[in-house]
Amino acid sequence: MKQIITSEKQPIKLWLDDIEESTLVQAKNIANLPFIFKHVAVMPDAHLGYGMPIGGVMASEEMVIPNAVGVDIGCGMCAVKTSLTSISTEKLKAVLGGIRNTIPLGFKHHRKKQHQSLMPKVQGGRIEELPLVSREYNNARTQLGTLGGGNHFIEIQKGNDGHIWLMIHSGSRNIGFKVANHYNRLAIDLNREWGSNIPPKWELAFLPIDNKVGETYLREMQYCLDFAYANRKLMMERVKDALTAVAHPVTFEPMINIAHNYAALETHFHKNVMVHRKGATSAREGEIGIIPGSQGSPSYIVRGKGERESFQSCSHGAGRKMGRKQAQRQLDLAHEQKLLEDQGILHSVRGKRDLDEASGAYKNIEEVIENQLDLVEVLVELRPLAVIKG
């Protein structure tokens, strides 16, 4: 931990030295919520979000905040270690071609619905009890096994353990977006009806977890978490197929998976609380996690240390230091491309429009990792060889 701010109703504990003012304002808003528990934890990759900073962790008593989960519910990472210890550039290009042939990127969906058996089951009930999930279910079947846009990616990497790794970053696609927005709007309306004294401009409308709407949100959120996992799992199978087609024999270790946008009922400091992780991942003692860098910097397989003060959490990545439009305006295309090409990376920075995902738009991942060595232990460092961006 780098610093503690004690000027608000509850303390703010930060794992970074430099936090932009707008992000700090959001953290202070959370620290002043009437139902906040213990303190707010701000991870070293923190930056501005809607209502709550991305890279923020908060625990609440009896309440859930849709905007403290985010619009891409269940977004997260998965990674697979392969038996390969090297791969040629020619084979890398062939693998990328195979991936593009089987995994729709950006806003693209499958033309046909994926088989129903690949979709997650509803936990503890029937799908008809989940209004948004029921409505979006058939559309979601065309989105299952698709990457999405923004900062979502597929990478082939070389680990300092000597092995080739596969990594995917993706979420719940449109179904998660629809669920998040629907319940945030309901929370805004209900907070107004209840006469909540939390300022609307904070964008932190809440739902009681024992309220019918709150209960249904948590169930729909869980389905989106399960869908995001199924989405990553299906894509990983197709990435493995693309690799196997050009490099064999190859075997694969079990997939590591971890989400970074969700809320969960957990026990901390001897109390059951609703922990919200928005752009943060669980880092319980011994838990294996993934902290990705940018497409020009390393990613890390880590093991959690179970630090109580972070609510057993760590960062979800490097974190942005520039907004998307700012990066497109300010970064130099030729310079960013050269940085990647000098490392021999098959990258996705083709034109000015792609600069929002260039390395220069992100914080230094080595510093981000250094700032949280009390939260995680680094197991493997992975350097990118080839990158597909949404």
C-alpha cells in the first residue's frame, strides 16, 4: 500500500502514488456512501470510470451498485500454457489467420446461433425468472465465442518459463451491457422514489440486495458472469484448434480464468459484505490470477497473497493513462508501430484509429506490478509474440 486518505467518511487505501484528480473524486464519493464497509481500496492501475474508478474495490452492507460492477459484467481473462517452447513467425501468422476465420472480432457476431449446450445454465432457478437474460438469450447465442471491441484481445505469448502461452481478454458482450444499463436505470428511478440523499451526479445508484429488483439483478449479473466465462472458454478452444492446425504435436494445460467486473457476497473482517470489483480481480491466498499488460508489454500469471486491506484483490491490468480519443490525438503512429516492430511483435496498430490501444496509452505494467507485490506473487512473465485486437 502506498498511501491512505482519511479526509472522508471512510478511509481510502491506495496502491499507487499518482492518481488523477477525477479518479480520486470518484473514490471519495464511494468513501462517503452511507453503506460503505471499512474502507475503499484503489488498485495501482486505477483510472476514471462511470461512477466508480476502474481499478476500484469496495465492500457494502446490504447494497449492490450496478455502476460499481460496470457495463461489461464478467469481463475477464483466461490463459493456457502449451507444451510448445517456440513457434516461427510464419506459423504465428497462420495461427492468426485461423483465429480470424473462427472468432468474430469487434462488433461482429456469428451468423448462426451457437449450440445451446454451450450456453450456461441458470443457477438455482429457471431462465424465465430472469427478464433481461430471457429476452437476450437467442441474440447471445450468436455472440458466444466472439471477442468484442475496445481493449479485448487474443495474444500468443512466450513465457519466461520457456513455454508458449495463449491469452484472451473478453466479457459478456451485449447481454452484459443490456443487464447493466437496465438495472442502473431501475436503481436511479428507485433511488429518486426513495428520496436517497446520494447525489445523482455521483452515478452510484444502489439496490438493496434483499429487494426483489436487487435480487434479480444479482441473479442476472451471475448469468452474465457465467456467459462471459463460457465465451472465453469457447474462444480458447478455437484458438487451440488454430494452433494445433499448424504446430503439432502440442498439448495444453488446464485453462486459468479470472473475472474482473462483478459483485459477490464474501466475508471480510468477520462480516458478510457485498464486494464490488470493477477492473480488479480476486487475489485470495494461493489463488492463481492474470494481470495483462498492453500489446507491447508483458503480462503476468500471479498467485494471490490474501491481503485483507485490499479485500483480497489486485489489479486487473496495466490501466489506461490516456483516454481513447486523447491517445488517438496525441500518440505518434510511426513511433508506436516501431516500438512493437522492434520487439518482433505481430501487432494490431494499423492506423491512427488503433492508437487508443497502443502501448503509449497505458501505464507502465512493471510499475503497476511493483506497487502490488504485497498483494500478489509473480509466477510467470509473458511477452507478446502476436496480438489480435477487437
